[in-house]
Amino acid sequence: MNTRAALGIDLGTSGVKATLLNEEGVVLATRSCSYDVTSPHSSWAETEPRVWQQATGQAVRAVIDSSPGTDVIGVGLAGQMHGAVLVDARGVPTRPAVLWPDSRASAQADSWNTLGQDALASLANPVTPGMAGPILAWLAENEPDVMERSAGFVMPKDWVRSLLAGPPIGTDPSDASATLLWDVTNDGWATELAGATGVPARLLPGIHVSGDSCGETGEGTLGWGVPRDTPVSFGCADVAATLLGLEAGVGRTVITLGTGAQVVLPGVAPKAVYPARHHLYRDASEGWYAMVAVTNAGLAFKRVLDLLRVDWDDLYRPYDRSADLPGFLPFFTGERLPVPLSSSQAGWFDVGLSTQREHLLAAALEGVAFAVRRAVEVMPESDTEIDLAGGGSRSPVFTQLLADVLGRPLRLIRNRDATVQGAARLGWRAAGHEPRAVEVPCGELVEPRPSPELETRYARFVGALSGKA
């Protein structure tokens, strides 16, 4: 008897991952394929959707071929948030997709801030140029011919889903609520606001439940190896899928550490708020979560390693906290929250004649930990204990430092593929089933240690940062 499994697809910014998850909640295989983001002009970030098509096909074919004797009974999708893919009536892209790192729509984002307090409160999110709303406003102003040829827009994972199951072109609440075109109070599209900002309301896609089936795969599914007539879910945003994959508990903060860091709190009650100090988005079910994204985490570490010509082992070496360390601001690229920062706000300060390279590395570790604390402090109240996941959680030096900086215990989550596993769970839902809940693999609980030196340096960090905002 063949093993039944759901196929999960996670369409990231620079790569796609596919996995097979059986009904016991066990991963059978995972494969990935990378690609580049293009920047035809300064501050632009785009990808031709056909690049996603090719890479996704390769990853899906590879994972299916690696698991002979497995019956794929459903497909679930997750993907990068905020981007916009304009399509014609047949679902064919009318231009390259514009992605979340893109900042061309700064002027359009500024126009959002003139809408008035009530309108901004209904969005319950800070205004940033890389979200679909300002992006679409820029396209309407600068590429009117493209907008005229376009019948709608979708998020990246929605377009990939249409390759599997065809129309209708639509999206789910977790992605829609992250566009700056979503009214939190009414839990639906803010059509009047869209018109006021220059975004044609006719482009707004239909909304569907993340785990519902949008249809079934067609003949050959473009050679990807997925059987014909396999149900395909509408899918969800990547953070919502991560919460599914981690089986994150309501009221319990989750921090993921990678190129960036995400501080997420599931189970938040939606409400209009102004000004917004954190994001508020729908999850893959009926709930909401709060989030602050720290852009400069692993990205900042990598830049420091390149500047000082050292490796990761040098960075993660234990150090003397009582030493006279310089300060460090890790903001090589811009940050959105809690206070917007432009790029190039990074560097060491209070560097003296006695400062050595190991002091600069220790300051970099602390600077990133301080940036994460700054994000945690603006989140709603949650359980004392915090779940910590992602590649950055593998260093015992940094995890202990982060626990000490936050003053809260950290429970280490040993799951690097939670997002694509969450997508696979939606595949099971599309097929009318739910895979068994499994105990999330955890490491030790890292208890915080009181550190007056860290508190003093955090106060110095906040003071230095206030002069940059």
C-alpha cells in the first residue's frame, strides 16, 4: 500500500521549497531551488513570474521523484508577502512581479499618510512602500498602459497556484490583510480607500479560505509530476504558514532568526489603531497575529563578517561582557518598526584606542540582540516564555545573549522547514483531512541571566538610535 502525503510549496523571495508530509505529520522529503531577484533600477526589486514557474517545477518534480510509492492527495501553498503580480483575464502576467524589498513607491506611501486618522486606524498597520497598495498606486501612475491591460492582481503564491489548478485568480485573507488595502474593522477590502489612493478597485481579487480547495490539478500539471485531479488549496502567506508548521500557541511569542528576524504573536484581537506600532495580519484560519519584522539580523551579521574578514565561528565566540565594548547599530538596510529608519544607519560607535576586533564582533552580536528586544517591547503582552526558531538559534552564544537581553526564557524550536510544512498542512485540508499534530522538536530552555552591563549598553543603544530616527 502506497504512503499518502500532501505536497507543500513555499515560494520565497530568493528560492522555492517543496516538501511531502504524510498523515502522521512526518516529512518524507524536501527539495529546493533558488533564483535571483532583479533590480533594473535603483530601489527596484522584481522577478519574472516564469522564473518561479521553472524553479517550482524543478523543486516539485525532484521531491516527488525522491519518494516513489507516495500518493500525493493534496497541494498546499505559502509564499512571500506584500508583492504584486498583475495579470490579464487569462491569468497571464502583464509585467514582472514587484516584490516587498522594492521601495520605488515611497511617494505613494506618503500619500497614504494623508488619508486621515480614521482611515489609517482602519488599516491597523504602518505604511511602507513595499506593500502591494503603494506598489499598485505607483504602477497606476507610471505604467497606465499596463494597468489598462490588467484584469487583476494577486500575490506571488497565488500566481503559482494558478499554474496548478487554473482560474479563478484569487487570494486568501492572510495575504490580503498585508496589502494596506484591507479594512481590519470590516475584515474585507477597503475599496473606497483603494480608489482614493489611485488603485482601481476592479483589480482587487476575490477572497477565499486558506485551506479550501480552489480546484484540482489538470493534465500533467505542467510536467511537475503531480497527479491529475489532486485538490489544491488557496494557500496562505509565509508567516501564517510558519505558525501552522510550528503549531504556535495563542498568546505565545515566536521569534524566528534568519536573514531577518520576525517577532510574531498569534491570537491577537483585531482592532483599529493609530498610530500602528506593529503589523496586524490574518492567519491561515480565523484568527489574527501581531508582528514586527527586523530586517537587519543575519543580514547585519553577514555584512560585519565581510567587513572584518572573519567567519561565523569568530562571530559566535564567547566574550567578556564586563569589557569596555563599543556600541553597534546593525541597520545596514532600512527598518520599518517600531520607528522607521532609512538605510545606511549602521556602524560602531564609542570605539577607542583599546578596541580590538573581538570587541567589534561582540558589539555586533549585542546590537542585533538589542534590535530584537526593541521589536519585542512594542508587541502586545504575551506569555513570559518565548519560542525561538530559525538558523540563528543554533548558536548557544547568541541564544544565551538574546535570552539575557530580553530577560525572558527562550524555548528552542528545532524545525528549519516550518513554513513549507505549514503549506503541506493546507494541502491536507484541501483534500478534506487534517494531518496528525506532532510534538514540535525542542531543545533546551535557555534561562536569562541578569546582566547590568547589558542593560547599560541597551540604554546607550536606544539613545544612539534616537538620533538616527
